[in-house]
Amino acid sequence: GAGVSQSPSNKVTEKGKDVELRCDPISGHTALYWYRQSLGQGLEFLIYFQGNSAPDKSGLPSDRFSAERTGGSVSTLTIQRTQQEDSAVYLCASSRSGLAGVPYTYEQYFGPGTRLTVT
Amino acid sequence: AQRVTQPEKLLSVFKGAPVELKCNYSYSGSPELFWYVQYSRQRLQLLLRHISRESIKGFTADLNKGETSFHLKKPFAQEEDSAMYYCALSNNNAGNMLTFGGGTRLMVKP
């Protein structure tokens, strides 16, 4: 079946502009994660959605970052007033479930990423 | 706070040589550990997880709670093993989000 897809694959934007990154998870996966892969910080968690519950935003680096997930499926990560330090590859992953307290972590399937360059 | 450390950014070996990619972690709960791999121009994918206790593509990894380590090993490296390897720890007290190490690039020379 289809894996996790992300769009666009590449995005170049000017400093100060807003950008939206899209993620289509695997159908039926209730958990969705955003990560960022950058030279300076490696791979870091940003935000997590589980079903219709409120998202865990504990990894967002600033209030310029936000994300939503509509209908428990597609997710959009928005970065407002982009800065050069936002340049990175933004990865989306989905899994069957991410319920807290369950002593088993389902495999996370990653998308190809969106490479964001802020000039 | 949980943390994953991979001390080697680059590991270069010859084909047929043994390889060990090191991973150490800190976590207050019961850890769930993974190795993810990213081959050139491919997406990040799961290689193996400690609870499976299985060998994937000849790789194995044993969780050592006393040393807080989860090193990845293969007795005879192949050129197709060249890739970026990430050790990851799941936060299973929250939403199972992953904390990744900095990654080790494995280069297997012919």
C-alpha cells in the first residue's frame, strides 16, 4: 500500500515568509509525528497527534511553529515568519497508535521529507 | 530527560570486516530502543528493535541495561550496508515519540 507522503519535496522561501508543509499518513494510522532533521540539531521531535486528542506540542522550538491535523488524517505544519535557522528537512511519520502507557511502541513509518531552505 | 548518544559520526570499514555501531542512552523508565537506517536517497526506515531480538540483514543489537547501551553489530560488513544509522529511544510514557542519537555514517569499502 501507499506509504507516508509529504509535499512539497523541496521549498525555498525568503526569510520572513510563512510556509506550509503537508503530510499524508498511512491510511488507518492514528498517530502522526513531525520531526526535523538539521545539521546542527540532528533529528528532533516537534509535535505529535493521536487520533482526535489534543496534540503534544512539547517539541516545537518556538511559537512561530504550529500544526494541525484535519479529520484525523492529513496534517499541515506551518512556520510563520521563517528564519534561516528553520532551514532543515522536515519529516513526518505515522504509526498504528501512540497511546501513552501502552508498553509497546508501534513502528513509525517515515515520509520522504520536505527540504526547507530559507534564504 | 531522555538522551541517546552515538559517539561516532563516521565509521569506515572494509568489506567482510566486523562492524559495531555504538549507542548509549539515558532514560528513567523501561526503555524501548530501535535502530533506524537511511540509505542514500531513501527514507528513514526501521532496521530492528530490541524487543524483537531478531537479526535483520545480519545485524543484531542487544540491550544492556547495566551499561545503558544498545550497540548494533554485524560480523561481516557488506558494501550495501553503507548508510546512515540512527539509534532511537521511545518515550513510552507519553506518545511514543522518538529521541534520536546524532547518527553514525557507516562506509563499507570494497
